[in-house]
Amino acid sequence: MKKNAALIAMCAAVTLASLAGVTASAQTPGHTTDSADPATPTSNEPLIINGCPIWPYTRCPGADLRHANLVGKNLAGSDLRGADLTRADLRGANLAAANLEGANLTGARLSKATAANTDFKNARFIGADLEGARLMRSDFSGALFEGSNLEMARFNHAWFVGARFISNDLQEAKLSATNLKDAVFEGNFVRYTLFHESNMEGCKGCKKEWE
């Protein structure tokens, strides 16, 4: 009987010690499960790239946004005049009513982006991807499109005064009711491209049957 009592007492002591260890571990600072890591940024913190806040109506003329990941970002009404967006990823981004005059969009990805009523005067689109982009009523006067994918892009009612189109894919693009005065077209693929009701006064390379 004495041996059994001693064994029971020993087991109880071991159990109590184990429970005490678990409780102490749970109360040790830095091991709580409900505390947030202060080094981890919260999801509502704004994205800032090279000093440029990425949000609507941001003011970042001349910003360095090369290779920036701007997929789906809302930059409506932003001032990005002269910005360097070389190889920036703007797929699905909102650039409506933004100012990108003189911006460098070499190699930029703008497929399915929205840029209606946007200022792209004298911008450069060299090797850019604008497939399926919505670019209605925007101003591309003096812009350069060279070796870019403009397939199924919608440019209706846009301005291309003095713009240059060199070796681009314009298949199924919509350029209805656009202003192509003094524009230049050389070596473009224009299968099923729509130009009807556009002003082609002084356009070099434009064809009568496009009207």
C-alpha cells in the first residue's frame, strides 16, 4: 500500500510540473499567438516607389518607375509627366485622365489598362504591349509607337496629330473617329483595323480605303 501511494504521489508531481512548464511557455514574451509582428507591413500601407506614392491624383512628374509592378493600380488623374516607365507592368491599371506627356513607356505592359481621356503627348511606346487597352479620347499627338502590340486596343476619338506608327501590330485595333492629321504609318500590320470617320489630312502612309 505504501509503495502504491508513493507511486501515485510521484505521478501527480510529474503531471503538475508538466502543466507548469506549458503555462510558463505560453506566457513567455515573444511567443504569443495573437500579437502582430511590428516588422510586417500592414496591407493598408500605401505603395511608394522611389518617392512616388502610388495612388489616384499623385503628383510625380519625372518619376523613376522603371520595372515597377503597377498591376491593377489606380493612378487616375495622376501627374506623371516625363516619368520613366520603362518595362513597368501596368496591366489592368487605371490611368484615366492622367498626364503622361513625354513619358517613356518603352517595353511597358499596358494590356487591358484603362487610359481614357489621358494625355500621352510626345510619349514613347517602343516595344510596348497595349493589347486590349481602353484608350478612347486620349491625346497621343507627337507620340511614337514602334514595334508595339496594339492588337484590339480601343483608340476611338483619340488624337494622333503628328504621331508615328512604325512596325506595330494593329490587328483589330479601333481607331474610329480619330485625328490622324500629319501622322506617319510605316510597316504596320492593319488586318481588320478600323479607321472609319477619321481625319487623315496630311497623313503619310494612310490609305484611302481606311476612311
